[in-house]
Amino acid sequence: MRVTVRLFAILRQRAGRDTLELDLPDGARVSDALAEVDDLAGGLKLVMAVNREYAAADHPLAADTVVARVRDPRAGAVVVFEGVTRDVGWLDYEAYVEMATEQITAIVVAAVERHGLCAAAAEHRVGRVPLSEPSVIVAVSAAHRREAFAGAREIIDAIKARAPIWKTEEGEWVEGAPPPTP
């Protein structure tokens, strides 16, 4: 499985980038990911967080936690949307993270209620996103495909319209549209 590891502070500086993509065996744990970055760490004691929580060495890793969050026995449909970098070497995203998190949460909650979804989740990366990697992922589950597709579409469109996230394409700012005001 492929796992994205975000780097901070001295590890980011040593690697010269914000993230590493690790190819780990299915069933890998935090200890396996830490072993992969051991040379980069150069003797530093490292900790890892999974889903914004510090994780023990024996904590299992999953390639796609967003999809796992929407699995539901009532669901006959699971729709996943990934917005990926295309046509350029990389995109850099900047966000007002606290506000973006609140906006995305509100967008997801509203879509669940409006479309009768079993569950929904969405995440947007910040920092550098190389060619062909996802910058945003939306996953929804519903009893039927019509609701699942409609919910996923509503969530991604609302994130693009309302979340305070800005991007550059290879260093050039991309002009967006102002969000709707209440």
C-alpha cells in the first residue's frame, strides 16, 4: 500500500519537501513507516500521528482512511472523488486551516442531511502536491448510487466554492472566485 507521510521541521528541511510517499506492505504499522524514514531521521527520535492523533508503534496503517470512514452496512453505494494534480509538475496549496476545517465539516454535514447519506468525509491537502497525486478526496456512502453521486458532487463543488484554500501552479497563483457571502 502507498502511504503519504507529512514531514515537519528538520525532516522537511532534510528531505527538501513536505511529504514522502512510502510503499509499505499491507498490514504495515507505524513502526514500519518509521523504519523507512530512519536514514532521513539521522538518529532523531521520531513520533508519528495518524489522523491527527499521535500513534503508537504498533498502530496499523491504512492506505485510504477517508474511504474507511464512510463504510456502512446500510450502504449499497460508495463514491470516491479524488482531485489530482494535472498538466503541471506540482501545485502548492495554502489554507486558513482552522476555518477550512470548519467549512469542510459543515459542508459534509449538510450533504449528509440533504441527500440522506449513510456517511461522508472529505479532506484537502496543504503544501506541495506533485503531478498525479490527490489534493482533495471526498468519499460518501448511501443506500443508492444516485444519492451517493449527488452527495459527492455537492461536497466537492462546495469545498471549491467556500473553503479558504488557495493554490499556485508551479509558483504562479491561480485566481479563484470569491465565496458566497451570507
